[in-house]
Amino acid sequence: MIVGVPKEIKNHEYRVGLTPAAAKEFVAHGHQVIVETNAGTAIGFTDEQYVEAGASIIATPAEIFATADMIVKVKEPQPNECKMLREGQTLYTYLHLAPDATQTELLVASGATCIAYETVTDHTGGLPLLAPMSEVAGRMSIQAGAHHLEKAQGGSGTLLGGVPGVAPAKVLVLGGGVVGTNAAKMALGMGADVTILDRSLPRLRQLDDIFNGTVKTVFSTVDAIEYYTAKADLVIGAVLIPGAAAPKLINKTHIASMKPGSVVVDVAIDQGGCFETAKATTHQDPTYVVDDVVHYCVANMPGGVARTSTMALNNATLPFGLALANKGPKRAMLEDKHLLNGLNVHKGKVTYKAVVDALGDKLNLEYMDAAEALAL
């Protein structure tokens, strides 16, 4: 199989689909790897390293898309990339289709086989290809929040951990999954007063054990969200429904009730965001203000630490990517139900129900079971 790695083109996105070490694995399994020139240079992966790993360097993305059997990326394809995809080609990357009608429509029109990292599952019910970036984003959310609480950044001038004689900042984390747990670890490590809201009592018990009672765990209700949001200096939106649009847990009234100079970080913005006032921002222009509350809603947050993120992501995606290349996409997915769960679009059919639930009426989409679609 010819595996193609184009350079990412989203704003300030420096991650790359394959590291040189991962490319070497594909070559060792008998596959050809083609990498767009300078795809990884910004984070220290040079063209020379890819050549040493056995890959070929290609000058243009158009040649990558025209030649490769499988495209391996990090972020969702931008419109011009979607238009270069074709039937019989496999796209293996993050997609986040539910809030993105334009991308969904273009991928359906392409006829390509599109596998989303964020919906591949494992035997525990987890999301193994989303988890590494959730870990990174959770930790970064606290760094970003602490930075933007500084007065010069538009915040209230509050130090997250306080100092002796001055109380620490109050941090509210919405959601106790991978993002929320990592956010809480960072916030607690910086000395903040941390509360996690979640709707799963078993998960709240786990979190209480993990943090040995040093983090407040609260069952999430409308009343609890209102109460703790109004008191918070920093709110982290860490809610995820796999493959679906994020629920809007924080509305405009909640935002208006917050203290001037408070900060919200919406890690769920890739799936539409869990704040009613959220709109996607970039690393170049990361924040805006609503009702004196600073909003940080960068859609590719882990891209800010692109080298760490790329290596962590490749650790998780490589085994599934090799299966797709070694067996061929159809056989690999039919033999692995967890990889099959990653299939979102195939030959013009949408095979992930949450995407149809979110966009079906708007785009006139109909859901087709993934295994049935592969039989087409």
C-alpha cells in the first residue's frame, strides 16, 4: 500500500500524521510511504529523517493525494483537501463531523473511505485514539486558563494557586473523563481549588479515589452548574459524547453570572463546544470576551505542543494504521469491531449514527450500518 502524509494546513497546526519512526514501521511491513516536504520540519522531524526511515519526499499535496492509497493526517481535511480525495482511497485522521456540515458533505461527495480517530473504540469502551490528545488538551486547558487569568491577558489578575494568606482560584471542570481528569491533575498540582461535575456516580467515586478527596466531586445538575459556575474563576468544558455534537451545558445566563475577568476554556469546541457562547478560535487569535468573561476556544489545542502531541498520537494510531495497510481497509475493519466503529463515511454513505442525528435533516443524510456499507 502507498501511505501518504500531507503537511497539515490548519492555522498553526504543526503536528504530522506519521513520525519518521512510524513511517519506518510501515516501510518495514512492505509499504511505500510518501511524505510532503517539510511536513514535520517545524517540530524537528526533517525530510532527511524521513528519507533515512525509507520514505520518499514529495513536493506537493496534490501529488500525495493523487498517488496514495491511504492518507494519514492529524486534523480534519480542509475543503480543498476533501476535493482531492477519491473513491477507493482511505482517509485516516480526526474528523469531528457532527458540527461540520461542509466537511461531511464534501467527504460524502468524495466517495472515499473515511475513518475517524475519535470514534475508534477499545475493549473497555474507551476511545484509544482520542485519549492521547484528550490528555494533552486537558493539561493544556489549565495552562491556558492560568495564563489568561493574568490581568495583561484580559483576566481578573488571579494566580491559580494563590499564595499563603490569599485563597487559590476556584476551578470548575465539567466532565470527569480523560480531559477532565487531566485538567484536574494540573489544576490541583498548581494549587487551585478544584471541583469536578459529572453525571456518572461510579465515575465520581473513581475520581474521589484517584484524588484521595483533594478534589471536590459533585453530581451534575442544572442547579449545580448554575451554582459552581457563578463562583468559578476558571471553567473547563471537558464534556464528550463520542462522535456527536457536544451538549450546551453553559448558557449565556451562566456566563453573565460569572465574575468579571473569569476565564472559560472549551475543550469540546471540536465537537461544537459545550458553552453556548463558544466559537472556534485559533492559536494565532485564541480568545475573545463575552460579558467580561474571557473565552479560550482553540479548536486544535494540542497543536500548541505539536511535538509531544505528534509522538503521543502516533503511539496510539500506529497499530490500527498498520492493520489497515497490512490487511486492506475492508478486511481490517470487518475483523476488528473497534476499528469498524471508526468508519464514518464510505462510498457516499454516512456510517456513524451520531453524525446523521446531527446533520441528517440539513444534508438529507441517511444512516447506513458500517458493515453493510463495506459490502457495497
